[in-house]
Amino acid sequence: MLLPVFLGRKPARAVAASAPAPDKLYLRSVVEAFLVSCGAVALAELGDKTQLLALVLAARFRAPGAVILGILTATLANHFLAGAVGTLLAAYLNPGVMRWVLAASFIATALWMLVPDKDTGLAEKPARFGAYGTTAITFFLVEMGDKTQIATAALAAKYQALIPVVAGTVLGMMIADVPVVLLGEAVAKKIPLTLVHRVAAAAFIVLGVLMILGVRT
């Protein structure tokens, strides 16, 4: 019964002959969920503490392949968990209540975007599980409760499409983190973090306002 929620809501059959075909509407909603999730999280991840963690781990282990695979593993697990919570909440909460919860979540994430993150220091602890294991465990723990995890849950609740949203947020995380792992601090220093954070905050505010107005994107 929850499969449509995980894949994305499929519209009912169109009544009017001139209306778009249901399959096209369904595909468009899935693609939108994927693209919005990817873009929003990629922006949110720039300068985030998990990106700083990726930089530290890459410098510490000098094993980019293992570090990238660890980040991917941790992000998949973490965001799937967050997305599942979001989709289940959306399925069982009253739509009116859910609209205000989502609006508040998006606006809170926008404000959070304007607060600089700091290195957590977890990467400095002794490595007991090698480059891959240490990265996967540390990244998963640091991502818990992070703005990108909260954004994933909110986006999954908004679109009620677990797989497209999680695929998008995971890709967004990798887009932001992989260049830092491969190219190091030289790339990180060239990112205009203040501007990026303001753009990301504006994007989340727009999503929050749209939710308040009841506009379906």
C-alpha cells in the first residue's frame, strides 16, 4: 500500500480530454522531485559541516575512492531513513497540518543555512575501521540532525516520493562532496560560501512560502 508513496503519487485519470495524460503528470512530478531535491541539497551541503568532514577525511586517509564510497554509503542510509520518516508523516498526518509543518521546516532550514558550520572534530579520533569504515560511520553520525537530513525529510513529505527524493538528495551530496575529496582545499576555498548560503536560504524560503500559499509545484 505504501509503494506509491515511495515511488511518487500517481495522479488519477484525467477527465477532460485536453488535460495532460496521467502518466505524463506522474513522470513530471517524479522528475521534479528528483531535480528539486538534488539542487536544494547540493546548495545546502556547500560549506556544511559534513563537507568540511569530507575534506578532513580525504586529507587524513589520502584514499579518495574509499572516502567517496564511505560518504555514499552513509548518505544513502541516512537519507533513506529521513525520507522514509517524511513520506510516512505525510501519509498519516492531516494535509492542513502537514502543510504548515512543511512550511515551518523549509523556513527553519533557510534560516539555518545562514549559520556557519564548524568542524565537529570527529575525524581526528583514531581510525579503527580503515578509510571506508571510518568515513561511513563518522559521516552517518555527523549527518544525523543536519540541515541536509532535515531537508530530505521535508522534501520527501512534500512530494511523497521516497525514491526520487532520496536519489536526488544523495546525488546533490555527492556533487558537493566529491570535488572536495578529489581536489581538496583548493576547491573548497574557491566556493563563495556566503553567496551560496544566501541562494540556498532563498530557495528554501520560496518552498516554504509556496507551502503556506498552498501552491502545488
